[in-house]
Amino acid sequence: MARVRRLMLVAGLTTALGIGAVLIAVGYRLFHSGEAAQAEAAAELPAGARIVSTVAAGDRLAVTIELPTGGAEIRTFEARSLKPVGRLKFHNGR
């Protein structure tokens, strides 16, 4: 009987330790997930260009630019760091 009690005590303590670790991990994520990283960046536009629209989709930010040559361009950035990810240019068929 003493051996069974000792095994039950070990199993109970192990279970309590595991549940405590999960609760600590969940609490840490809840209280530290709200911190937003601030990013600051500057992108140069061609002379005479203007921004037509901006769209945030998931972890990307897309900026549509109207070029003075008559074309358009879409520049894509990472939402958190504002690092450029891609550029897509549209030209008139002239």
C-alpha cells in the first residue's frame, strides 16, 4: 500500500507540475503578445508620382503608385518591418 501511495504522489506531483508549466506559458503569451514592434521607413517615389491606394493583407502592405509616365506600380512591403518585398510595374502598350 505504501508503494502505491508513493507512486500516486509522484504521478500527482508530475501532473501538477505539467499543468503549472502550461498555465505559465499561456499567461506569458497573453501578456506579451500585445507588444507591437514599431517600424519606421522612407521610400522614395519617382518625381511626379502619386500614391493611389494602400492595402494591408495578412503580413504584407501593398502600395499602388501612379507614375507620371502613364503607368502604374505596386510595391509590396512586410507589415512589421516595412522592408520591401516586391515590385510590380504596369506599362501602357504604346
